[in-house]
Amino acid sequence: MTDSTESSSATRTPSQTRTPDFFIVGHAKSGTTALYEMLRRHPQIFMPELKETQFFARELHPRAQPSLRHPETLEQYISLFKDAKPEQRAGEASPSYIRSLTAAKRIRELRSDARIIVILREPASFLRSLHMELLQDHVETETDLGKAIALSEVRREDDFPIQQPVYAERVRYVEQLRRFHAEFPPEQVLVLIYEDFRSDNEGSVRRVLRFLDVDDTVAIEVMQANPTVRVRSPRMYELVRSLYLGEGRVGRAAKAAIKALMPRRLRRKAHTTVRRRLLFGQPRDPDEELMLELRRRFQAEVVALSEYLDRDLVTLWGYDRVV
């Protein structure tokens, strides 16, 4: 999807066609899934079943195959919002938009009046949580966070494919915010801090509701979605995944045998049980020495972000104690 194509497609959009009024653009592992789940339960808000349409950041997902789940055309994308009622605010949540170099511009070309929601998290804890999710999603293979970050620098220098994780680029918060502020006025961009969201979940959601101009007095079901987990054994995880998807000759044969012997409901239950009990566990305690090293590395970014947002995140995130 090129900028010129997106712009001309947006121009051809009929005035009566529903397009999103707001976008949750990121970050991952910072409460975006929980916010999506809570907002979509509000009677004045419509959000499609598909979280992370990735439509405006396709350059970050080159491996994704064209499908009904991930829209490839503007018509497919708009169809996700066809059930939104006239009185509802329509929105979507794709955390990859925040790190896309072009998503902000593409969104503005479609909806210049769109409202943008960003959630930022303390960099070291964000990267630790992100690393565990990338392991779970088979994007990362190095289980040691410090080594994974070091390898990501090599990937960047060697011009690896863009989908490979380069961790330091994920926490260039000021640069990311500037891309959206270059396309949208300040009153259309709401920046939340993850730690505020965790400590006062309900209050943060009501702030979002006011930002979206919907009723902020409705009952809110506080929830935690997409919690961070640790992959116990990457090799075992890959084996179970291959069997479940029927990959390879052995995997296809095993899946066929299981399918013949076990009803679909029981297969799903068994797969869920295996994942929960054998493949995933509670995250280990963080390596405090590594965390301190990361905070030293990203201290200048936190100082710059504090000045940019006119909020003392240095103290909130404990960077005033980093020496």
C-alpha cells in the first residue's frame, strides 16, 4: 500500500461510509489490549472483533498473507466497521502504528479529524515484557534479553528484514509522538502513561471516554488482558505449535489422527491446557543489573520525553535514581 494509493482511495470513500473515529496506536505490552476490551463494551463505542488490523502499517508486517482477517484493501478495511451504529464512535487498536514511519500520515489522509490514543511505558520494563511476547510469537529466538538486544543491533547494521525486532527503536518515544503531532493537532492526541493506567485503571478509562466525547459515567469492568508470560521451553513450544497447526509431514499426520479421535471442543480444551500448564509460566524476576544498564541507556530518552510532555517521568519511572 503506497501513500499515493492510500490518499486516492481515501478521496474516493463515500461520505456515508463509516471509517474509524479514533485509533489506539500503541504501544504493545502497555495496556492496549485491556483498553480495547474495555472500550468495546461501552454502548456508545464500536470496535471490530479483529484487534490489530495492521492496515496502516503493512510495511511492518510483510509476512502477513492477504486474508479476510487482515484487510488488504480500503474496501476490506472499511467493511470491518459496517455494523457501527450512527450514534456510536468507531475505533480500532493496532499497536504497530506507533512505530510505523507512515501510519500517522495514512490515518490523517483517511480521517483528518481522527482522535489518537497512545500508551507509553517505562522503557526497560517495556522491553523486557516485549521480549517475552516476541518469544511467544516466534519473532524472537534468543531467550536472554541482554543478548537479544545486542543481537538486534547487529540485525540493524546488517540490514535484516524490517520485521526483525530492533529493541532500541521501540522506545524512541519522542520521535514517535512527533510523527502523530505532525499530522494531528494536540487536542486530537491523548498520551497515557502505562503506570497511571495500571494504578488507576478505571480513572484512566474514564479519561479516554471523555476524550472520545461519550458517556464517562457508565459502569466499567476493570480487566487485565494479554498478560506477560514466560515461554518455559522454546523447543517444546515449537513442537506443540507444529502439531496444532499440522506443519510438516509428521505434524499433518499427528493432527489428522488427533482430529479423528477427539471432538473439536476437546481438542481446543486440551491445547489450552497444554499451553497454560506446560508451555507458559510466570515471568522470572528481572535481572536488576540488566534493568539498571537499560535505564542508563535510555535515561536521555526519558528526560527528553518528560520535557516533551511537560511531565516529570524521570521521577515517576525512577530515573532520578539512576547513576
